[in-house]
Amino acid sequence: MRLNFTDFESEALKDNPLGDLYRRKIAVLEPNNPEGKPLIVYLSGFLSSSIAMLNYDPFSENMKTRLERMISEGKTNGVIMVLPDTFTKMGGNQFLNSSAVGNYEDFIIEIIKYFSEKYNTDKVALMGKSSGGYGSLMIGMRHNEVKAIADHSGDAYFEYIYIPDFPTAIDRLRKFSSWREWLQNFWNRESKKRKDELTTLNILAMAAFYSPNGIDVDLPFDLDTGEIREDVWKRWLEKDPARVVKNHFNELNKKSVIFIDVGRRDEYNIQYGSRILHSLLTKGGVPHIYEEFEGGHHDTSFRYEYSIAILEKYLNNAEN
């Protein structure tokens, strides 16, 4: 595999309200003779960037090592793996267009169009973990350019994922005059990895993607009483795959493959949302592959070996 880096200038991200970079670094892993090969765009989980998939890990394989081994073992004939940096000042990305964060759904479509033209392929898949799994499903079911989807432990059924963390976020945010002041204080801290601070950052980021209000953010709770603001919470649920997937059965039926997996002991209760998605897709007659495995939310990159092989197989078969 060859590793190349591209500095990609995004029209979609210019003038984004957080002042995040609009010229983004994208890593690309190329097999021999990449033209026409399946193109997989990997979307990272929250608090990370896809480029981190190249990092050395003494307990696991990075993406380059994994793909090289899969080729040597005959488990893949080679795919083009695109790893875009999508980190934001909100701590990550849900890969939606947000007036408070930026047009990241449009950014991913820009990337797909650019690299599918460069490699002369229309065999395009989105793949991701956690927030990246969420983004892969949400973007994939709305765009015909995406022919296949792999959703690893993607956010779904928001009640079980987010509401348990609301009290922590309320306690932290109410000590500041605004969410912006809290966010600035967070980035000014020497140590940023306290659990309560990261929990607060996560909930604030979700509000920025699910309930933006211009360049401002509507929080889903009252900071004085803690009462859930039902009007705002309703806007969150409108972006919950467990609620909206049924509106996209026709588009999903056109995909080469949809792969969903989750650990049975997911620490964020995502196994329930994944089971709901599986049930809805089954009842809707949408072909898909669903698997649960022994494990939780973390240290599950070994599952990529399955999804990469499945994506490649179905994308190539769709051509025949």
C-alpha cells in the first residue's frame, strides 16, 4: 500500500463559524493499480480524526498494516482507503451540515466526488465507527454517490445514549455565562481529558449539530432546572437514525450492501439503537448484514477486517 497525503481545499468549509480549517489534510492508502478499485471513505469517531487510523498502536494494527496484511492473506484484492481530517473545535464531528459548526456533510460529498473522479471509480462506500458510523449511515442513505455503507456502533436511539449524560453537562455549563465561554475555557485548560469535561464537550457538540440556531446553539435542557426542553429535544430526534431510517427505505434498497455491527456490551448503550435499526430495516424489507459481537464500544478496530472485505465484495459484485 502506498500512503499519500493531499491538502484538500473545501468550498463547503470556507467561512465556517468556528474558524476551523477549510484546507484539510487527507491521507489516502492506495493499492497497486488503484484505478477502478472500490473507494472507501472512513469517518472517525468523536474526539478523533480519521488520520489517527495511521498511528502506531502496540495492541492493534493501524489501517495501513491491516490492509497490507489482508492483501497478503488474500482477504482483499485492494481498496482505496480515504482518511480525511474532520476534527473541529467542538471535539469531533457528526458529519451533518450545521449552521453553528460548518457544512460537513457537503464536505464529505466533495471528497467522494474528487477521489472517485481521480481513481475513475463509482464503487464508493462510507465506513465509520461511533460518530463516524452515524455519519456513514446518515450521509449514505441521502446520497446516491454512496453505494455501500458500514456502520460500526453508530449513534442511534438517542434517549439511551445522550440523556444519561445531560446532568453532567448541565452541572458544568451552568457555571459559565454561555456555552462559548465554557468552550473557550475548555480549550484553555492544560489538561483536557477529565471525564466530566469530555462528557460536557460531547453533549455540547451534539447540540451544535442537532439543534443549531444560526451560529448559536440551542441546548436541549434548561440550565437552571435541568428540565428537558421538548421543542429542542424533538429537533434532536429528527436526526436520530432510529427515527428517520424508515423515510429512506427506497434509497437504502439501492445500496450494494449495508453492514451494521455493535458490541453486546457497548458502554453507551448503542446496542439497543443498533437492534432497533436492524428491526426496522428487516420489517421494511431492506437487505442488510447485522452482527453483534462480544465486546464494548472501545478497542474494536478488529471488526474493520470484516467490513472492508464485505464492502469490497459487494461493490465489485454490483458491477457484474
